[in-house]
Amino acid sequence: MRNIYLETKEIEEGLEIFWGNIERFFKEEGYETIPSKDALGRISSHAIYARYSTPSYHSSSVDGIMVKSEMTKEARENKPLFLANEDFLYTNTGDALIKPYDAVIMIEDVRNEDGGVSILKPVNPWENIRIQGEDVIEKDLIFESYHKFSSVDLSVLIAAGISEVEVLKKPSIGIIPSGNEIIDEKETLVKGKIIESNSAMLMAMAYEEGMDSKLYPIVSDDKDSILKALKKAQSECDFVCLIAGTSAGSKDFTSEIVRELGEVFVHGLSIKPGKPAILGKIEETPFVGLPGYPVSTNIVFEKVVIPTIRKKLRQAEEEKDLIRAKLTKNVISSLKNREYIRVKLGIVDDKTVVTPLDRKAGSLFSLSESDGYLIVDRNIEGYQRGDMVDVSLHRPLKKNFFENRLVSIGSHDLALDVINDIFAQKGKITRISSSHVGSIGGLKALRDGDCVLAPSHLLDRAGTYNNDAISMFFNKGEVSKIDVVGRMQGIYVPKGNPQNIKNISDLVGKTMVNRQRGAGTRLLFDYLLKKEDISEDVIKGYDNEVTTHLSAALAVKNGDCDFSIGVKSAAIKMDIDFIYLKDEEYQFIIKKQNLQLKAVKELVEILKSDQFKRRMKDLGGYNVKTSGNIIGD
Amino acid sequence: MRNIYLETKEIEEGLEIFWGNIERFFKEEGYETIPSKDALGRISSHAIYARYSTPSYHSSSVDGIMVKSEMTKEARENKPLFLANEDFLYTNTGDALIKPYDAVIMIEDVRNEDGGVSILKPVNPWENIRIQGEDVIEKDLIFESYHKFSSVDLSVLIAAGISEVEVLKKPSIGIIPSGNEIIDEKETLVKGKIIESNSAMLMAMAYEEGMDSKLYPIVSDDKDSILKALKKAQSECDFVCLIAGTSAGSKDFTSEIVRELGEVFVHGLSIKPGKPAILGKIEETPFVGLPGYPVSTNIVFEKVVIPTIRKKLRQAEEEKDLIRAKLTKNVISSLKNREYIRVKLGIVDDKTVVTPLDRKAGSLFSLSESDGYLIVDRNIEGYQRGDMVDVSLHRPLKKNFFENRLVSIGSHDLALDVINDIFAQKGKITRISSSHVGSIGGLKALRDGDCVLAPSHLLDRAGTYNNDAISMFFNKGEVSKIDVVGRMQGIYVPKGNPQNIKNISDLVGKTMVNRQRGAGTRLLFDYLLKKEDISEDVIKGYDNEVTTHLSAALAVKNGDCDFSIGVKSAAIKMDIDFIYLKDEEYQFIIKKQNLQLKAVKELVEILKSDQFKRRMKDLGGYNVKTSGNIIGD
């Protein structure tokens, strides 16, 4: 049996329906009394009034002597006034004021004399006194209802005599992963199984929002198991989430079960990723069915579960900051959904640019490395390259964000990872933020002002590298080249080379996985085929593309093809065999004026460092003699 | 014996000296291996490479049928292609691809037929397949060294087969409160004693920075106790802080003891608050002596301790955001120090304005309610009212920060607290942000564009309220009045009225605490004195000022004076006696165009609500019949 989606709802509409049906959840408040020192991030249940004033008594605010101010009226620089020992009292900062004294003279303004002291100027009443209640007065309202306590607030509470504070209980959220293919991370991963990894993210998100979360064991895709798990979680938690089993597939029983146990208010949100969400209740406990794909589950948790909890805790929804930036790629989106496209930001030639990342619901890594979402609303077809668009930031940008991010578009090499790791080890924020579109794509992006670095390795007719391509895209003298590494290109074959491939001509009739159009590695392969007069038609899978050396090597390792092509280091990493074809230069192409950027200077320093050179050599197949050299600066 | 400060250092210079002397602390790294699911906010000790690809096998990305794509080439809308049952396999989302199938057709595009299905269009190889390693490829560098894990990162780790991760150990920080006057919060507060409240704030700050902290018992101001406590903490922690005892007072032994146990690198920072800081080491363990005043201790912890820990954890210093705003008060600061002045922000007539708060080092509450610091650097004398200045924000402003903050300058009433508490209870972010300078000061601020609301209660010659003053400051029709409450003004006397005061004439020769110049209550008092022909000279303490009703009532309660003046509610709160003098109107004066602001509309709604009226009545001495009425809109 297949379910049919109810009409999908926009998030706002979905939340309104959901919230309108779980009013009991919002009204029922749990309180607990905790030590104030443990109240960081907790929320006051009611207005809090100071029990004591702070300070709780008049005290000296300096080290000095307590005096009656009236007695000091005559003191002058040129006519010091003598105070006998019985006319004053020595005091330290914080000591209580003793009647009838009403002022303190700083010790620096007091001269010792026989039998007393002399002073050079008068003091006013209450001078150098911390007045009782100067900071907080007893009975003052110090915190409103539903106030979230900061670190400073804890001291304010304790100083005001509030050593224990009543706070809202943390709502508890039960999280149930489901699916026959899902295994616990402790089990052995076999083909057809997927490690359950969503719950760790959701529990951390819940923690960051001040919720308690409870993880339940993975349930299989059968009605009875799901029903039991939901009932148990409902009896133990304030809110229940089930991961996966929420779409309209034949094994997706969730909506049916929730209907049995309570009610389904919304099935299907018009968002992407995240469409197959269920908003309902089990008995009177709110329930959200989260889609199984990690990005979908993240979005539905963020856009549905967290706002619901914030509403319960009377914490206003935190709207995300927007930043306007120039789009570097066309984006086409369905009119039916609001799409959340993961993006990375950067600055190129003083313009803020935004690059869309992988849009697949399964690509969690792209969420991890993204800065925010480009939101393409329903009824909007998408945006054009060059359009100015608003990016909704995951978190506020750090102050020096842009100057520390080097936008790189072009060819891929493991050197990029090594460089970033060295930046990190040096405690720098500077990072290369790279998209892998191949050398040609990178040079186009550089020309169009979409990146600062274009990593490239394109063979020239003269046997040198990148010069022909540069002269195609740029004016003479417009760009420089920075040597990154020399590397060995060759053929990837399975360990032991079972088909005994020795050179290009042995590839005829074999199946390959190729690199994407515009990749330097593919162009080199085409050049070598042509040299041997071999047509691409006799290579099976020629159109089957991957975008990095590691992907190509993995395809060979896993038997998806007989061979692939790429650099030696990836073959070493994947433990497959490598048949050497050619040495080549992998260089950053950069506009000349950008050589002056602080981050680029730091980059060149790293390329020249022993640390970089040693690490690249350790990877194998690299030549680092000229790393960091700038050609044409 | 008194210590003498070494030459004070700027923070930057102080840190440079400090850091240059604790290199062992930075170099010695502790690691520990923890479950990845617990790694939120923890920091990787080295680069992390994926163990598995995600997904770890080719799988169907939809519900449908697996087919050999070659077989589907002929399918057309007008010429459906029949596939026999043996030519395909039903599949669910996530199922592993089975050879020789190489594509999946979505179930929606499949029609059931006898003995098989028919399809209307061909599929390409790999269509609707999630390729192995689509998100992450095994051996990929997924996180760099010293990467701080986010919630999403935890799932990335687990999905990539990293169920345990090596992270930096949390540095442990030992915190020792000191001072003879300091008592634990569990002890009974008596005069001359201060509740130890700094440690809660510091431990929370340490927690937020990913440190473990250990609190030691309060030590008294004697050399031996301090020495023992420092030695113990040094042997148990990576970093030691002593609170108080760091200045140059006669009981401040700290620098001497630290010199005995290790070294003092810096004594005295040229900052205010925070000057009496000590930067040193005990044996090889970094030591910071924090000044005892709460704001000072907070600033030194934030500006010295936290950057040192961040440096150790290779986390870049987070620079605070700056926001430019118009200063509403003159600020004079010493040339000798960099001063950190707590400020509040707001928006008035479309201009961002900044108001300095209490500058005393003991006023922690003003830090709690402040938005940031106005930093007045050394060698700068201060700023003038109207100057545009940069404010260093404690934390990024929420998106709708300004439209939800109603800047109020003027007279004080408990109604302001009640209004804010009702805003909070309604889950709104809207708040009145108020400074108390008296009615006249508020009207001037309103005229000068420094506030949106000016709470005022100034008696007119005609016996009405605020009209005379308004016509002095504004053009006809420029402002409106919003009724807040009617209230009872009178004389505060101690419980039982020991001096048997019955009216104004009984006050001659008595001692008072007065309200500040420009306060409506003081003007009323002056008016009543004049009416009775009593000179202010015969009232003792006439010039002794406080700025709120509660402060005035407290001074009476504590016997600082024979009487004071103010509204009835504060007398009730403080449980003192009240001698009725006059009814008056407490109103918000507001520029007409600002009645249209969303926040003002919400405010008026609250003033008219039963909830507000009931709560004001409960406080006593209030008349709420016309609350929320707008006069002259």
C-alpha cells in the first residue's frame, strides 16, 4: 500500500495549524528550583526581585581614611589640614562605613604626621563611598519572567541574595531513529546498511536549545515496532520525533500509526529538502516525523521543532541575519517548493559572492561546510548567475570572515586540504574555500570575478602548463601563477592490475569512470588518446563523470570500472595501482593585484614552508621544488 | 606595608609579555578520545579523514524500479515500453543498487501491467542513484586540525565511520575567591560582609569557552592561606585565577606571593575597570590575579584569560562587532586608561543612539543589562554628546533588535518593570529600555532626539500635568501624551512614623534624602515647600540625591535619614510608612509620528490590558482608569 501526501503546506501555514492544535503543550509549564550558579542558559519562570541590595551596606570604595566630611572643609593645597588619630579611621576598599563618618579620603591624598595625618583638600559627603544599593536595590525587579540567564546574570542573582532560582524545566524530546537499513554506529557496516548518524546531530541541536533529549533504539520498518516505540516515547517525553518512514513509500507507516495514536495535522511541507515531514500529536504530545535524509531532517528540526520549543519557552524566534551577495552560478528551483540551497560566501575583487553547494538531501557535509542558505521561495523559478541574492546565515559571520577566506574555483588536489590543515595548525582563521569544477571552469570563474584562486593544470602545446589557457581568458600581464605542486598523472587500475594494462593503447574496449568536462586530467587523457589515435567511442563509460581524484580512484577500487585516470597521491590513498603517464604542474592562477591580499601572502608562505613540502612528499607522487614560486608577479 | 604598582601596561602589551613567558602552557597539549556524539563544541586534535564513504554504496534515491538503462531507450509517451517482471526489481529509497541494474525509474512513472510494467520515457545510466561517496569519500579530509565541532559535524563524523574522535582536553582553570569580607552565599549576610558572587560568573564564562573549572573555597586575606590555596590550585589545574587581593592595598599580598612561587610579569593594566590585574605564573602554570569588583573581574577574565585559553586551543580571537551610534551624553575619561563604558543601544527617529550606563566597577547589573562597551582609548579625553562613536557589542544584535526596543529617558516608576514583565510573558522581544534622569531631563532628551518615550509627571500651574513643560520644550501639536498611571505622592517615614510627621511643615529641621534635580517628585516637593513658605535650607540633606523611588524608600528604611519623598508603591514595597500629599499623572510624552511604531502600539495595548491594570493595583497607590489613553494624537 502507498500513502498519498495530503496537500503540502508552507512552513508558516504548517506551524500555525500545528501550534493551534497543541495548545496544552504550550500551556503546561514545568518548573524546577536550581542553584543560581547552575542557571546559565536557563529561563526564569517569573519575575525575580532582589532580596538584598548590592552592596548591602554603605562601604568605602577605596583604601584610605574615613572622616566626617564637615571637618575637612578648610583643607587646601597650600594649607594642609591636620586630623588627629581620633578624628578618622583607616579603612580598606569594601569596609563598612561607620557612623558618624560620611566620606573617605584616598590613601594617596593622606600624609602621615605625628599623632595623625594631614590632608590637602576637602571631601564632599558620601565621596568615595559605595552607597548601599548602588548596583541593585532590594525589591528591585532584576530579571523579567522568561529571562534567559547569561554568565553575568548568575553573579547578579547571587549578589542580590537569590542563591536558588525557579526556572522552566527543560522540555524533554524523545528521538526515535527508524528504518530496516539503519544500523547503530557500533555495528559493522555492510552493503545495504547505513549508520544511524542523524540522532547525534539532533540531540546536539536540542542541547543547544536548552532541551533534554532522550535517544531511543532504532526501530525497524514495521507497524508494530513503530507503534510501540512511539507509545513509549510519548509516555516519557514532552515531545516526540521519529526519524525516517515519513514519506509516501510502501513501508512508510508513520502517518497511519500517528493517526491511530493521535492526529496528523500536516503531512508534507512545501520545502526542499524536507518535504516528507509529519506534524501531529500522539495523545496530547506533539509529534514531528522527520524525513530520513540528513539535510532534510536538519531543516525540519530547525524550522519546525526548534521554533515550537522556543514558543513554549517564550523565547522569541531568532531570525537569521541576511547578507546580500552576487550569485556565481545559475540556480533553477521548482515552483512547488521553497528550496533551501546550501551556499558558501566569499569576497572577490571587493564584491561579496555566493556559491551554491551540493543540493542533494543526503549531502550533510555540504551543510556542515556551508555558511547559510540561499532560499528560493515557492513560485520563484530560480536565479541567474550575477543576480544579487540574500543569503540567510546559519550563524553571524565573524568579524574578519571575508578577509580570511580565499575563494578558489577550479581543479582539485589534495594539496588544498593540506594547506587548510596547516592554516588551522598555525591557529589562523584563513582558509581556502574551494569548489571543484575543473581547470577550465576555474579560469572562467576567475575571469568573471567569481574567485580569487583558480587552481589549474592545463597542458600547453609547448609542453609547459597553463600559459595557453591563460592567454585565451586574460589580457597579457593580468594574472600571475603560483606554483603549488608538480604531480604525476596516470591510469588507476585495481590492485594487482588484473587486466595487465600498461599504457593508453591497452584501454581500448575497457570500461572507465572519467573526470568531468573541463578537468585538466580529462583534457590530458583526451590529448593522450588523440596522440595514440584512439577514439573515445571505444572506451566504455567515457561519459560517466566524477569530480575528484579520490572519487575516480574509489570507483576503480570498488570495481565499478576497469580503470580511471588521475594523480598518483589518490591511488596511494585508496591503495590501488597506478600506471604513470606524465608529470604536470598544478598552479594557482590569480589576478596580479590579489597577490597583495593578506591571505594570499599567508598562503604563499605556507607553500614555501618545510611543513607543506614534507606533508606533500609524504602523500607521494608530488614534486615540491618550486612550491610557492610566483611566476609573472 | 603598601605595594606599589609596576608601571601599568596596555592589554596588548601585557598579553604579549604574558604569552611570551608561558610558552610551555601553549605547547603542552592534552588529548582525549571521546564518542563522536559527545563532541559538540570540542576541538579536533588533528586532521580527520573519512573511514567510510557516505553513502557507503550505490543506492536508489527514490522508490521505484531498478532497471538496465540500456533497455529503456525506446520508451516514449506515445509508445510505452513494456518491461517484464524479470527485467526489473522493485526498490525503496536507500536500497543498494544490484548489478547489472544501473538506474532507477520513479514509481510514479511506472504503470502496472500483466506480467510486468510499462514506462513512458527512458532513463540515463545512474539516474535516481545515490552514488557511493556522493557526500564524503573515504580517505577524504573531512575536518582540519583544531576544528570545533558543530551539531551537524557530529553526524558527519559518525556517518563517515568515525565513532570516536580524539579532541583536545579541556583546559582546567582553578578559581580562588579571596577576601576577609567575602562570605559564601550559604552563609548569613551581615553588615560588612559581601556574598561571593564572582565565581559563578567566571565559571559560566569558562564553561562557555570550553574549559573545565574548579572552584576553591574562599581564602582570607593572609599570606599563608593565599599561598597554600595557590599551591594547591597550581598542582591541580592548568591555569589559576585568584579573585581580589590584587591591588596595591595594605592587605593585598598577592603579587608578593606569586613572586615567591613563580613570577609576576605584569602588575596593573591601563584599563578601567580592571586596573589591578596581575599576570604571572606559579611554577610553570599561568596565573591571573583578578580584581575583586565584579565588572573589573569580568573584563580582565574576558580580555586576558579567555584570549589566552583560545590561543592555547588554536581558536582565533573572536573580535567583537562594532556598531556606530550617536552618543546621548558627554563622556569624560582619564587619559591614563583605556576605559570600557557599559552602554545601551536604541533607535530614535531612525538614528542609532547609545546611552552610557553606570560606570562604577561594582555595578554588575549595568553590565548585565548593557549591549556593549564604548571604549575610550588612552590619550582620549572622552566624547561629546552628539558624537558618532563605535560600540563594541557583547554579542551580535538580534535581527529585530532595534524595532523592539523602546528607548525611554525620564522619570522612574515601577510601572516600567511591570510593562516589561508583561512583554516577556507574552513572549515578545519588545522592551522599554529606560534611563532615570527625572522628568525634565527626559523631556530635554525627547526634544533632542535621544529617546522615543519621556515618562514625566510635572505639575502644571493649572493643576493638570505635563502641559506647561511640554509647551516649554515643543511646538504645539508636536507631541502626544500616553496615560500610564495615576499615582499617590507623599512623604516616606520609618515604619511607625517615630517622629510623628503629618505634613510638610513637620519636616523643618529633619534630615532627608532627596530625589535628583529635574525629578518631578523633587519639583513637587519644592512646590509644596514654597506653598508653605519653607526654605530648603532648613531641611538637612536636601542636596543628598538618589534617582529612584525605591532608593529613596530604602534610605528611610535603613535610617540614613528621617524622611524622603516618593510614590506610595515604593513605600509599600519597602514596608515603611507613607504620608499622602497629592495625586498625580505619570505619562509617556512621545513625538506624534512615533505613535505609529509597532512597539508603541504594543505598549499601548499592554497599558489598556486587564493584566497591567490588575498588577498595578496590586502594587498599591495606583489609579489605572485612564491607562493607555492617548491625549493629543
